[in-house]
Amino acid sequence: MRFLYTVVFLLLISVTGFAQDNYDVDLIPANLRNRANACIRNEETVIDMRSPDNVMLNVKKAITVFNQNGEDEARLVIYYDKNISIKGIKGEVYNSVGKPINKFSQNDFADMSAADGFSLFVDSRLKHYLPSVNQYPYTIVYNYEIRNKQNLIIPDWTPKPADDVSVEKSSYTFICKPTDQVRVKTQSYNGTPEITTDEKQKKTIWKVSNILAVRTEPYSPAHETYATSIQIAPQDFYYYNHKGNYNNWQELGKWIYDDLLKERKALPPTTIQTIKDLVKNETTDKEKARKIYQYLQDKTRYISVQIGIGGFQPIGASEVDRLGYGDCKALVNYMQSLLSAADIDSYYCVVEAGSEKKSMDPKYASMVQGNHIILCMPLKGDTTWLECTSQKIPFGFLSDFTDDRLVLACTPDGGKLLHTPKLTTAENLQTRKANLIIQPDGSVAGKMNTVYAGSQYENQESLIGKSITEQHKLLKETYNIDNIDFETVSFAQKKDIDPKLIEDISINIRNYAPVNGNKMFLQLNAFNVKRSIPEMRNRTLPVYINRGYTDEDTIVYTLPENVKPELIVGQNKSFKSAFGEYVCKADLAGNKLTYYRKLILNDGTFPADQYVEFSKFINDVNAADYLKLALSLKN
């Protein structure tokens, strides 16, 4: 569901680094080896913006890989297309004592299409190199130069790419004309850049040194939200024969609408008439839109198309109408045109999609932000959002792929930031009810009904339409219980703005409640055990819970006749904190043992020193979830 930017891929490259005279690993200070799987020994990135259509990128980098876990840091991937040309690549590999063991050049790189496996058209390619070294540690040193025929996207700088990487020293140099206007976003940079200016150029250099590797802290914000970084956006830009300028989201959105969208909305007269006939009996814009959305889903399918103006411009609405397919840009543009045929306004919106929420930065506009397109209909008092790339997703439902974040709406009046609806803790609901019969030998059989809603709606949605064999295989991975088998499986959907997915299954679990002597051991929570998390002192990052949810389970066990009707006391648990609530209890009535469990986990960002409380809450839930009853058997 994502559209990929040809040039943005370049930003994923570790564009840093270079050369020392001696690459003996023993020269790396001990504190830079602690917790590190790799160490950037020296790096230099130089960007020379000679003109908007001539930007030179020179990267020199030396990195020591300590073990197999640091191997990815030695990988070099360079994307190129007709706007990006590789001027040269060369490098060397050194062993642990700093002796050269291999040299490589551009001829040693694998060259392949940048197709992502689901794109119909891709006009970019990539070069890839990973040294084949069997002994650790080793050091790879490389130098490459790239010419960009655009300056809309300037590669940014993140000197420390991951927690387990240390940095001996790194620098980032940006060169432009003294009259060039650029905006710079600086994050977590404590130094002062070196700036030199003469009549021909302005040079700005950022430097860091001696950055230690750190332990990974669970439930942390995304790395890019706190890592040291520099981003640059020139005011005047050139990109694929398009010129423009912007300083803010309003101006960028205006350029996108005027240059990339406005001329791509025309539909054939027959299609316009089809839409008018389709909605003529509907009395509200929302019901008209619902019918048009179903028309879109029935007529089109999603295929990624990464060609044209760097993957930014959709193919025309008339082409989608003729072909019946398009990428997210094209399908949103097409849906917008269909709605216009029914006189319904809508906004083409750029969003950073993914299960982890990422918003547009309100204070820093750039074309780098955003990887997907959705549609917003500002209906009076009832703003409705549409995901246009899925043939199955319900009308008005965005899912956790694009919920609760700032997006850029591109309108005739310019860009404006809007906030997508939030799927709340109460709405992200999973409700399970099961009736299970325990056999004298400890086997369990019965029926279970689970309803998924909110962000949990798609937990099992991918199983719909798959073969019975595949469904059973995937259900075994979901429930992950030894000796579980599924006799019947069925799914139903309630497809509206607040959709629900209903799963009904019949199960059989051999030896679930094992018998030992005169005791039968029964773990009450069969299907929904919360994993524990590590305890951690002296945490530095905030505790970040990306999305809250509510799980509610009720299991009624019918006990076998050879079980004495008694329970061990102390099986009920209940506790509450800022992070959520938990309750579990078991009640016996005759031979019916009812287990009830409810977990509420709240989303939010909490101070680092509250991690101790958070880990205790989660681990207390885990301990309660593993509660077992030792049921006495009759002689």
C-alpha cells in the first residue's frame, strides 16, 4: 500500500564515513567497543549544490564490524535512475590488525532492478555490495560519488544509524552559493556548525565524535525521533524538469496540487454519466460517496507504479479508468475525480504510513516526509477518510496503517495539515468467548468466538479467502498451543466505519490439562498470554506505547466427572496503573469453571523513570496469565 520514492531510497544509505591510515581494531577506544556490533571509525559526507540541477554527493566511510550482528552496517546499497548517476565507487577491506585483504570497485557490485516485488513499473535500479569475510572483526572502507540532477531531495545525515553502532567521528558538509536560501532542521545536535562564506560559496560543516553504542530500550520512540540528524530543504528546487519553491507546507501543497495533480483529473464523459446514474437516488453526500467507493473497489486493483516524476505524480484518472489499476497516488486521484463527478469535494493527502504513528513535522516542510496517499472528504460535520488501495477495507476505515497522525492535504488553496482519526484504547477491542469441555485424560475440545474491532480488526483479516489448509496453518501460528487442531473455521465481517471481524472456530487440544498422580493441572488462560518484558534500571529514553487496546476473554470449562468440585484459593488478580488495568478471576458453579480476563493497555509517552513501574505492570500481567490450577481427582 506504499508508494516509494526513487530518490528517497538514497536517504536510507549510510551516507557517511572515511579513511584512516591504520585500521587496527585495537586502536578503537574500549568505550566505543562496549555494546557495539559495529563502529564507524571515520566518515565524511560532502554535498555540493552547484545548481538546482547539479548536486554532487561524495561519501567516504570506514566502519569496523565486530561480529555477525553488525554485518548490515558494512552493506552498501546505492539507488540510481535517469536523475541520479554514479560517478565512481571504490573501496578496500582490512583484517583485524589493519592489513588490506581485498579491494573492490563498481564492477564488483551486483546491479539489479529496484523493483519491490509488487511494482508494475520501476525505472530505478540499485547497486549492492557486501564483503564476503568469514573472520571478525574486519573493516570496510569505501568512497563513492553521485551526481543528482535535482535538489528537491537532499540526503540527510544521521551519524549514528542504530543503538548498537558507535561512532569515532563523523562529519556532514553542505556547500551552496551564498545567495541560496535553504531551511535546516537540526535534531539532537549539541555542537555549533562551522560556517565559512566567500563570494563563490557558503560551506557549513557539522561534526560529531565519540558517540557510544547503547543498549536497546524496549518500548522506546522511533529512532529517528531522537537520533542526531540534519535535514536540508532548499527554497528553490528543480526536479524532473519541474521547478518550484516553498518554505512551508502551504506552499509545498500548492505546488503538488498545481504541478502534479490538477491536470490529471479528467474522466471520460461515459464514466461521469455512470457515476451520476449510480448516485442519483442517494440523498446525502456520504451515501453517494459510499456507493462510489464500492465502485472504485469493484473496478480497480492496486499495483505500484514507480515511474514519472520520481514516483510523486499519479497517472491520469482517465488512464486508471481505462486500465483498472494504479498505485496509491493514482487510485486516490481517480477516486477524487469520481467524487467530483458527483459534486463531492475531497482532499489528496500525503501521509507517513505504517503501524507506528509518524506525523508530518508542522515546523519543517519537506518532500521527504510521507510515503503513501489517502483521501479526505470534508463532509459537513462528518469528515470521512478513505483508504483507496484495498479492495476489502470498509468504507471510512483507515486502520492502524494511517490512523492518528498529521498528514498533508493538497488543495487548490495550498497545503494544510490535517489529523487523521485516532483508534482509541476502548475501540481497539478483542472480545473472546469460549466453551470448552475437559476430558478425563486432559484433552480439551469446544467452540470459540472472537470479535476483533478497531486496530485489531485486521488481526485475522488476511485469513479470509485462504484455503482451509492455509487457514489452519496460520491459526496454529496465532494461537501457538502445543497439540492444537481446528475442526471448523469460519469468518464473517461487519464492514462499516467501525468494522468488526468475527472468527468462529472449533478446536481440539490434546493433553492440554496434563494429569499427574491425583492432580490435573489446568492453565486457565489458554489463548491470550501477555509476554513479559525485561526489567531495566537507569533508562534514558521515554516509555512509548504506540497504540492502546482492550482484550476481554471469557472461557467456560466443563470439568470431567473425576474432578473434585473445589478450587485453590488466590486465583483472582486485579491491579491498575497509569499504563492500564488488569483483572482475572475464576468461579466454579457445579462442574462449570468460568475464567474471565480483561487487559486494558493505554497508549502514550511516559517519563523514562516510569519504565520500572511499566515493566512491573506487564510482568505482573504475564505472571497472572500463567496461573495454573491443580485440580484434585477423585480416587
